[in-house]
Amino acid sequence: MRRLTIAVLVATMVDLSCSSKAAPADACVEPETGLPTDVFCTGLYANHDPTQHSADALAYTPGVVLWSDGAEKHRYLYLPPSSTIDTSNLDAWKFPVGTKAWKEFRVDGVLVETRLFWKRSETAWDSGTYVWDAAGTTATLNTDPKGIVLPSGYEIPKQKDCDKCHHGGSDRLLGVEAVALALPAAEGATLTALAQRGLLSKPPATTTVALPEEASGKAGAALGYLHANCGMPCHSSRGLGDETKLVLRLRAGELWPDGSSGAAASAVSMTDTFKSTVNQDPTTAAVAQAFPGAHRITPGAHDKSLVWLVSHLRGNYQMPPLVSHRIDDVGTQQLADWIDALPK
Ligand code: HEC
């Protein structure tokens, strides 16, 4: 009796291994809508190995980046064969259908999530994040309706959070834009590299720009911090923070004054960021009440400047208001240094 059971078990195991050979795990079927469940079916990785990236995925780093509670990030862009990004409006890129962008997040050196934006049609994008298992061997699409907070305190956002920030992109993507890819700190598929590879429909004459700067030498870093952390996602004419008319996004037109030819960067005081903050009061009554006497920026006093106060805060009134649980000490210090150097 016992023998028989073992024989049946062995037979079942043999059978199972055969059937898994017949239908290999890497046979990915592209879903008609929505994202695949398995990260290895998204096209980023080769050989089921998160350390091997597909040769079609262009690695890049924007010249200014979003603070993600200290996570280390790597970004990749895929454009369908023979396609170009429509850059006829240098400040509002339009991506070809089929474009994919991924962002990997490592916390304390461990890969925890891989996010994906995929353009499915002229008007629709799918987005979501893949959560890696502890061994780092598989990652599955996150369908948890709530954000997942890891023991380290790092939060993996829920699907619904993606568009709260990515609404600020002209066509969803945020860091794949002229300004961020033209700055000196950009790497990989920079604006120069994309232009050289013929991937821009209308490349600007100059493909590198500098952040606006002033005599103190403190403005550029602060404007770059505000651009990536506040302006790209929300505080621009196209972001969810538009109603306050607080504009913290640097437009291509501010860095390329005639829109493309690339003359010197415009004066700090001419940027939308400067004009909508310095000595300007908040438009939200609750904010004005919570921080009495503070302008958006009070020259010479970062502790009386709302943009610093809320970004150097976690809890009520924190900015950005979602996903982040740790203060960006370096970025907020750059902001404080600029504000303190502004003449009273
Ligand atoms: C708090 C705002 C915020 C949230 C929430 C957010 N993102 Fe982003 N994301 C950004 C910003 C800003 C960038 C560009 C700067 C950078 O890469 O550091 C970016 C970049 C990316 C990129 C690289 C391509 C690009 O747009 O520049 C991908 C892919 C991405 N995010 C996916 C996602 C997905 C998927 C979600 C939801 C699970 C999500 N993001 C949630 C703000 C956000």
C-alpha cells in the first residue's frame, strides 16, 4: 500500500515537471488591457534575471530627481522600433504608442519594487508596480488597494497613487523631459544622446542647459530640487496643484529662452518659481492659519518660508503629501540655503 502511494507520488512529480516544460514559465502572453502579472513579462529583464536588462531598454538618469525616502533608483526607457518622441513642443513631449518606462527602487541595497508606465494607445497608459519577494527572484504586480509599508518604513505606492503625480506630465512621464535630461547631472539617455540617436522628432539646437543661477551660487540647486520634487508632479499649469498658481516647474522656455536655440539660462528672478513664491502669500486659508506670517518664500528666512516648512515636515501639511515618510535633509537644506541668501 505504502509502496503504491510513493509510486503514485513519483509519477505525479514526473508529470508535473513534464507539464512545466511543455508550458515554460517565460511564455508571456501580452494582455489586451492592463499590465502583466509577472515582472519578467514586461520586457525589462533578460533571462529571468533582475540584474540583466534588455538591450532595448535605455538606461537614463534625469539631472534632478525625486526624493524617494533614500531609495536608490534606476530608470529605463523603451521606444518601439523606428519611432520617435514628438518634441515639436519642447516642453510637452508626446510619446509613441508602445512606449514603456520602468523605475527600479532599492532600499538598503535590496530591490523592492519595479514600477512601469506603458502607453497602450494614443490616449491610454497603464501603470503599476511590481513587488519583489524577499529572495529577489520574482516580482508580482501590486493589486493591494492600500500602499504597502515595508518594515524599514519605505512605502510602495498603490496603483491609484501613480496618476496623482504623473498627471503632471504632458504625456504621463515626468523625468523624460527636455529640462531634466539636458542638465549637466543627467546620465545615459540624456537629451544629447536621444537627439544623436534620432529619437526626437524635433531636437533643439542646444541639447545641454544649466539651472538658472545667481551671485550666491545657491539658486540652481534649490530650483532643481523644487522642479523635480514639487513642479514635475503637481505644482505646474498641468499638475493637480494648479489651482493654487504656485508654479515650481522650470519650463523649457525658461532655460531655452527662444524655445530651442539655447541662449544663456534666464535670470532666477524671471522664473515662474521665483515669481510665484518670493514674498507671495499662500492661497489656501488652512495653510495660512497653520503657518501664520509665512510667505511662500520669505527672503532671508527659511523658517518663515512655506516651501521649506512643508517639505521639511512629515505628517499634517507635509509635501509631497503622499508616499514619503522621511525628510530629504540634503534637498531641503539646499532650499534653506537659497532662501537665506535671498536679499531681504
Ligand atoms: C509622489 C509623486 C509620485 C508618485 C506617487 C509616483 N511617481 Fe513615478 N515619478 C515621479 C517623479 C517626480 C518622477 C521623475 C523623477 C525621477 O525619476 O526621480 C517619476 C518617475 C517615474 C518613472 C520613470 C519615467 C518618468 O515618468 O520619468 C516611472 C516608470 C514611474 N515614475 C512610475 C510610477 C508608478 C507606476 C507609480 C505608481 C505605482 C508612480 N510612479 C508613483 C513622481 C511620482
